[in-house]
Amino acid sequence: MIWQAKTFAALSKEELYKILQVRNEVFIVEQKTYYQDLDDKDFEAMHIFLSDDEGSVLAYCRIMRPGVSYEECCIGRVLTKPSARAHGYGRILVQKALDFLKEEWDTTSVRISAQCYLQTFYESYGFIATGETYLEDDLPHIEMWKP
């Protein structure tokens, strides 16, 4: 298994396909939501992911520079493939994203739109809820910020 961080242009066609496949599996099929996942932000994003030996994406997120989604950097589309859960990949993924922001983009300030059931998970990384809950794609979310 290997962790990678790649720009959109650096992704192979197969990697992009596997990323979009697992995003569809988690955010559309598993969570039963209907929304436009392909939002043009992927072109601007750094894609961080864990692949197994067969090329399946087990954990994934994208991070974006300030101004793409928020004034701060942003972490989004955070997921662990359902069949790969309970191995701690989600925790490693978030830490890798935060490490990348600090080491490569020289920032620790990041904003997210978190699903409410994950609020405590993100608080364990120092995120603070900054507003009221709201519906995004018919799922309860809360905006959170890490100074």
C-alpha cells in the first residue's frame, strides 16, 4: 500500500477513475445523496490517497488553496472505502493532509464543511465548529476551522 499526494495533472487516468469510483461509492451510493460531485475544484486540488496493491483507493481527500472554497485552505471529500474501514486509514489521511498543508503550503489554518456525525473526530485534530448546522446535499453539516 502506498500514500500519494498528486495534482490533478499528475494523476494517471486509472488513478483518477479509481478516485471518482470511490467518491461515487461513498458519497452518492452509500450516503444516498444526489449531487454534482464533479465541481471543477478537482483541477485546483491536491489529491491525497492510499492505494492498495491492486490500485483500489482505500482512503482519499482533496485539499485546496485559499480562495477555491474558503478564504483559508480547505480539506474536502474525505473518505475511507467502506471495505477498508476500521484500520485507522481515516485518521492517517487527515493527519497526512494537515502535514501536507504545513510542510508544502506553509499553513496550519484550514476550513472544512464536516458532516455533523464527524464533528468530534475533527475536534480531535483541533478543529472548532464556527457556526450552526446546515444541510448540504440533504446531510447535516457544520463548518469547522483549524487555526
